[in-house]
Amino acid sequence: MDHVAADKQASDALSVPWEGRDAITRSGVLNRILVRIAREALQGDSLDALMQGICDCLVAELPVAIASVILLDEPGTHFIHEVYAGEFTLSPLPSEGAWPVSRGCAGRCARMGVAQLVADVDTDPDYVAGNADVRSEYLIPIRHRQRMHGVLNLESTQADFFDADVCRVFDAVADLVAAAIHFARMADELQAANGKLEQLSMIDGLTGIANRRHFDEELQRQWLRLAGVQQPLALLMVDVDAFKALNDACGHLYGDECLRELARVCEGQAACAGLAARYGGEELVLLLPGKDMQSAVAIAEALRAQVEALALQHPTSAVGPFLTVSVGVASRVPGPCEAPEQLLADADRALYVAKAQGRNQIRRAE
């Protein structure tokens, strides 16, 4: 039989009411639905789209008035998300917010962890009516190993629809949904873990501010962005005065604490859309998008004064009894033929002048 003839036969079969089909036809429809759902479970773009496709398929091809997938929260005490197809002619379970598993047949299924067949909804005290024509209901736990994810809920307009063969297919559908949810959550957790690792790879372990890699990437990004709008980019290069002597006199632990204090000061000065980073050793940098030389010099002076006001002891400094910094300041409007390394070179030369002329001061690039 060719594909056209097979499609016509399937279409002809669907035009006959479920109760009018023979056992072989019913079995063929159920198997075809299961294959289709399995394929969608493997190829679905998103979990919600997969669940919606399953519900739509079941309502379209079977005497199912309502099909829904209801997901549980992490503790398994409340339903928090529902995807459904079909027609609610009465008040359904709430589709927004959370509702406890103490309510409804779905809640009973979640609490007991076993499938629930309601042969006559009128006689079940837990049934919450959503469609006046529904006569029977079948609910299956969506579980992957020991984790209960939710409930697959099917409501039929026929009292005898949920026979053994139909229930077996829906049990398999629930397993497919459970696997899809499990892998989707694994993918989300992996993505979150990768994001955290990426974030950690951009942070300096000692000071907690951005590291050199983060700074280099941000410098390139801001240089290209500001070149397009012809706005300035400023850079402050900050160096602790006589840091080696501080370590020799007070120990590396004290030197590390001084660097952390300096990092907090730099981060505060760069808080408005800037970036503070540890450039290397005792050298820190501030990247200040949109700041011209005058604004950058004012920020540098405020930073220098704030560090001096911390009064961190530096017994071997030739500048004074407390920790001080020297700052080189540069600012450029990025040009089409310029590289961001020129901004770095400007700030580095200015820092060299500040240190050569006595330290605890700022110098601007000429």
C-alpha cells in the first residue's frame, strides 16, 4: 500500500466514531499516536511545546474532552503549572498560581503515586468537574525514577473508553513525558552550571572583582561600541605604592587584605556603568565608558583620596604611614584606525609618570 492510500485509510478511520471502530483499528490509532508522541518527545523545541503537542494530539484523535499535564513543585506539595487541550465548560482547576495536592483526583494521584481510573466521575468525591460531558477520567503519575514530576490527566466523554489497551498507551505516554521533563530539567541545570562556571571564570579569586580576562573582553566590546557612537572611553590604571615593601614588612596576608580593600574602593568608583578589574599583581584598572578626561581625572582623585582615608598601615612606605596609590588616567574617543591597546599604553605611561614624580598622585596622559 502506498503512502497516499495509507493516509486515506487513516483519515477514513478517524471519521468513524471511536465506539464504531473495531479492535484492530483502535489499536492502530493508539500505536500511531504513541509513535507520534515519541517522535515529538525526541525532537521537541521546548518542554511546554512538547506537552501542548501531546495534549492537542490526544484531544484531536480520541474521545478525550480534556487532556492536561499538571506539574508539581520541588517538594511535591503543590501543582504549579498546567498545560492542557480541550474545552472547559465548567470551572477547571486553577491554571495560574499554585494549588495543593489535597485537591481533586489529580491531587490524589500525586499523593498516592499510582494511576487513578475514575470509571464514573459522578460517584468520585474528589472529582473536580471541568466539562459537563465528561463521564470517565484516567490519571497517571509522571515519574522519572524516584522523582515525581506531575500528573497526566485524561477526561473522556465515554464511560467505557479507558479499557486496558487505552490505559497501557497512556501509561507509556506518561513515561515519555517524564523522560522529556527529566532531560529538559537536566539541560536547564547544566546550562545554569555552565553559566555559573563562566561567571566564575571572569572573577578574580583574591579580590572578588573582574579579572584580566573579563577586563580584556569588556575593553574590546566597549571600544567597538563607543567607536560607533563617537563617545569617549576612559581608563584608570591604579598601582599600590611600594607594595613589595608592604608584603615584606607585614606579610602577604596583610597585603592581600589591602588589595581587597582597594578593590572595594575601585568597584565603588566604577559602579555607574563602569568596570573595576584586577589587572595583575597590585595593579587594578577602572574602565569608564562615556567619560572624558576631566570626568575621569575627578574619579581618579576621589579614588586616591578614599584610599588614603582608609588609613591602612604601611610602615615601610616612603610616601607616608598609610597605604597610598598612584593613578594613570587616559581617555580617548575610539577611532576607526586605532586599537584599544593604545588606551592601555596611554594610561600606563601616565601611571609611570605618577610613580616617578613621587607617588600618591594622579597623572593624565598627554
